[in-house]
Amino acid sequence: MAQTATTTACSYCGGNGYVQLLLGGSETCYGCQGTGSEQEEDGEH
Ligand SMILES: [Zn+2]
């Protein structure tokens, strides 16, 4: 498994930063806040 970078494409929006609404239109992704990258929780490693 090749990991290119520490940032991972958001699983909710696929890295788009927004999600398509069923009723139409789009909304800022709630998973990444529009960044398109899955955020990692800050914690002690
Ligand atoms: Zn997202």
C-alpha cells in the first residue's frame, strides 16, 4: 500500500470539499469543512 502523503482525501466528499445534496445544489462538506482533506485529530502520538 503506497501512501503518498499524510493528507487523505475526505471520504465524505472524495476530496471535492463539498457534497451534492439530493434535493439539488451542493453544500460545504461537513467532514472536512470544505478543505477536501480528511482531518486528523490532534493528539499525542
Ligand atoms: Zn469532505
